[in-house]
Amino acid sequence: MVLLQPKLHLKVSQRQILTPGLVQMVSVLALNKLELAEMINTEMVENPVLEELEESVPLLDDVGRREEDRDRQKTEETAAPAEEKKDPFEEIDFGSFFQEYLDPGYRSSREMEDIERPSFENFLSKPSNLTDHLTWQLGSIPVSQAVREAAELIIGNLNEDGYLIASDEELLGIAPPAPPEADAAVAENMVKEAAAIGLGEVVEQPVDDPAASPVEWGSSDPTTEAVAQTAVGVAPAVEAAVVVPASQPNRPQQPAYRPSFDLHELHEALEVVRQLDPPGVACRDLRDCLLYQLRYHQQNLPDLKNGNGEAAQVIADAMAIVEQHLRAVQNKQFKEISRSIGRPAEAVQTALDYIRTLDPRPGARYNIVQARLIEPDVAFIKHGDEWLVMMNDDGVPQLRLNPAYKRLLSRDTQDKDTRNYVKERYKSAIQLIKNIEQRKQTITKVCYAIVTRQQDFLEKGIDQLKPMMIKEVAEEIGVHPSTVSRAVASKYAHTPQGVFELRYFFSESVNGPEGGGTSLLILKRRVKKLIEEEDPARPLTDEQITRILQSQGIQVTRRTVAKYREDMRIPSTHQRRVKK
């Protein structure tokens, strides 16, 4: 028989526990200037011990001293003989009373301006997106309730470019929705197809197009921001990876809803949405998108000045090419297209020029992303022969401790709970000030390490960018690589070459001439430059580009060149060839 009795067991173990102060230090280090200012303002509201060190803002102890002087002055005035009181009837403003409540007849414009009006902020509205634009049009179309519900569901499932990625089974609730990665891959393929036939522009800024001119403090240059964002993808992946749970094929997902419409009503709603503005919206591939735009132009031909003559023939040729020979256009097989549709080469070229005027992303014009404000955290300034790192503290509140609360701790008459609260707030304020100063020192050390290694880039331009790893900088300043990664995260530097994200200076290296290292960004720039200068009739192959780079002292393989070419969305040799 086993008896239950209490026993004591000793166990020795080691665990890594992050203290609240350490957690705050890590989070403060990862903040940029704007986020840091917002966090400090929040802390000042929650912690009364913290005060902003600014001349225009009076301190609490100064306010208390003024109140004491005011009370002393009131006491002296009370002791003096009381003055003769005024008649309260004389203080009434009868003129404003009659002007406000009685009708005086005509009023001047100045008198009318005194009346309170609603603030102009009440008239501001958010910019409309594609969903709002389509929903507004749908409200004016008489359709059944089921078709309207299906149309609203279709509008809600359009991506930013205006394409309908979801299948009929997903919209009907029969099949589970596809993962976001699959939808993103489909949208990416459509963008590549459009770029292969010369439609539209690539959304991402190429890595070889940095800011050409310096950007002032607080400016938001879209070109520079795009460059900085592109550089993020080149930097080593040192941040903590996001853990994505693996899919479980043995556990099928159940549809989240059951709509009240059937397949026929869904197709009817799809045609209704496709007739809305902009033309080509709610299509599932690039071919249908272009065809709907061409049909829209064909229907509006009677409204054109040229009538239905030459323009109608151009649109007909364009529709034939898009409907049957879109793949041949991507491969630049213009002679085969001419023979297939029975039109001369000049007519085919005219139709292709017309096709390139179409919009492969009809929804992008309504889903405009507002430019994000970039305010550099540091500035690299050359003073004589020496480079200096200047922290941009403009707009960041400078903190100090309120001495009035410190005096509360020294008094023995105060309540114990009050003393404990003030003591806790005092420690929290000291810890925050230390963490902010530690952040400033860490960012300064990292920036000086960057300046030391990238002086040629700062003086001569992007072609002199040298490879640099986060691990190397971490070893130089004596910190962990994750600390350097947080110090450069979402932070920008103002340089003579423009405004760049700090991560832009970190890139992998390839074997360069004379045993030196060549930055990965420089290699991509050279590959793109070689392709831009090639003969369109005889474009360079990946093997030829590899040999040219090897002759320049850069040891790369053909697979590496092909990978970088695909990363920059440059078509293959066969697709770049222009047949005469």
C-alpha cells in the first residue's frame, strides 16, 4: 500500500530569464526616431516622474513654487482692508446679448465670422479605394439580392491589382480558401507576364537606382524609400524568423461559410462586376483583363473622332493577338504572329503598340499607397578629412526626473502605498532614460563602423559599395549580431549620396578581382548594365554574361547570374530577342 505524504525535493537548473529592463532595452533599440518619440510621449503620460526637458514647458516644481507664491499673496491681500465690490449688474454685456438673441437686421461679414462654424477637419475624408469605387457603382445597378450578394463577395476578394484570384469553389464555400502564399504567387506571375510583353512598370524599384540627390531631414522621397526597401531583401537574414505552422493534409479544412447564391448567380454577378469601371477588373488572368479592355474600347468606337475605320482594324488585330498569340508576344515571335492572323508586320507592330497602352493592373490606380514619411535617424557628415555621425534628435523629447517626487521619498509622513508607488515609478523612469541613452550609443557605434567601411561609397557613389556582413560589425563593436540587426532595423541615414536605410549597407560578397570582395548589389548592377547595352537582335546568354564577369575578375557561375537576372525580373535570352 502506497502512502501519500509530502516530500521536499531540491533541483538545480539554469534558465535564461529576461528582466523587464532588458526587454525594454531590446524593444527601445529596435525603434526608429518617430516610434521612439511616440513611445516617450506615452511613457510621460503614464509615469508622472518623467518630465520633458524643454524651456517652453514649465516643470512641476516651478509650478508648485508659483502656486505657493500666489497663495502667500492672497493671504496678504486678505489681511488688507477689503476693496469696494463692483455691482454685478454692470458686468453684463447687453450689447452682445441683443446682437445674439434679437434680430438686428443686416450683419456685416466680420460679425458673421464670429459665429462658430464646424472645423475643417470634419470635412476631411479618407481616399476611396477600389472596393469603395466598385461598391458605389454596384448600388446603382438593379439586380437580385442573391446576385448583389455574390457581386459584393467578388469585389471583396479582388487583390490590389483588381484580379480575382479566388476560384468558383472558394467563392461558393465548397473548397477551403487557398493560402496567401499561393495567391501571392499567382499575382506575381501575372506581373511577370505583363512585364514580358512590355506592359506597365515594375512596382519594385531596381536595386541599381538609388537616390541621386540628398534628401533633407523629414522628407519622404519615394525613389529613395523604394531603394531602401529593396536593399532590405539583400541584407542577411539575421532577424528572428516567423514560425509558420506546417500544413496538416490529414485534417481537411472546412469552408468558413455557406452563401445563399448558386453557381449561375455567381457567374451573373461576375459579369456584372466586369462591366464596371475600370475596364478589365475582376478577371482571373492577364488575357481576359486585356480582352475586356479591348472590348470596352471597341464598344466606344462610335464616340471616337476617327469613327470605326483604322482604329477598329487596330483593335481587331489587337484582340486576335491577345486571344490567341499572347505567348508568342512574350517570346517576340512577331513573324509567326503575322502569318497566323494574316496581317502585315507593320499592322502587327501597330497592334502591339496599342496593346502596350492597356493597363495590366486596372485596380492599382484606385489602391494608391500613401507615401510613408521617412525621417533619418542619423546623418553621415564629412568635417574636413573626418566623417562624423550625427544623431537626429529633433522632435524627440528630452527626459528628466521630477525632483518633487524625489522629495516625497525622503518624507516619513507620507503613506506607505504612496511611497512604494513613487519608488516604483522612479525606478522605471531611470531605467527608461538609461535604455534610451544605451540605444543612442549602440546606434552610434554601428554607424561609425559602417562609415569606416563605406567611405568610398559616401564619397564616390554606389559603384563603390563594399560587401559587409552584420556579423563582422557585431564582432568589431563587441555585441551580438542580433543587437546590430535591431540597431539598423527601420532606421535611415542621411548621406551625401541620398537617404538610405542602414540595412542597405549590408550585403553579401562574391569573389572579386585580386582576391577582394565585390558587393552583391554591384554584381546585380553590372548584370543589368550588360543586358541594357546588348544587341536586341543578338542578346547575351547567361553563359556569355558569366564569361564577361569572369574576365573582369568576378568569379560567378551561370546559375548565379540566372538567379540574379530573375530577381531583377529581366526576361530570358529567348524572350529578349527581337526578330527582324
